[in-house]
Amino acid sequence: MSGRRPTFHSCRGSALVTVLIIVMLLGFTVVGVVGVGARDQDLTVRRLDTARAFYAAEAGMNMAIRELMLDIDEDGDGGVGTISDDDDPATDPSFGSASVSVSLVVTAGRSTLVSKGVSGQSRRHVEASPGSP
């Protein structure tokens, strides 16, 4: 026989290189999956904050309309139809992680309730025109 047989060392070396390449590919795959998962989680949290801010703004609007219907300043901010309209976020009513403030804006004889809900980085704005004060 004139042909040389491959030695055991050369097979072991090529197997080691193959295993290292496979490990690197698996590592990149894991990093990619974790990155996509973190981005999806962040989007989900932002969507939840947006929903919380919207429902807080709606709840504030309901509170303000109740004050107008009863003609009573139930939250003690000094105005009927306003909720925590004192520019102090510390006194805003909160609903879990969301807070709200409502102001009454009168322009040319027309009143408009403006409710602002906040949750995390999300802000929602709801307006209603109940009529003249």
C-alpha cells in the first residue's frame, strides 16, 4: 500500500474546529433570541402603559363630570369640574401606576374638560365639551 492513512490527530483537530464553529453559531443564535425577546417585552410594557394612561384619563373625565353634575368640589382642588388642577403631580389621583388631572377650559363661552392620564412614559389626552358652566 502506497497511500497514507489519515492519522488520529488530524481527525481530532478537524472535529475540534467543527465543534467550536457549532458552539459559536449557537451562541449567536441565543444572543439574537434574547435580544428579540427583550424588544418584545419593552413594546408590551409600553402598550400596557398606554392603556393605563388612557383609562386613567377616562376615569378622571368621569370624576370631573360627576363634580359638574353634583355641583360639588369633591377632590378639594378649589374648582368644580376639575380634578387636581393645581399643577402639582404629587396630588394627582392615581389608579395603580397611572395618574390623572383634569382642567376646565372656557373659550368663547364654551367649556371643555381636558383630562390628562399618565402612566410610565405614556401620556393620554381626552377632551369633552359638557356645555356652558
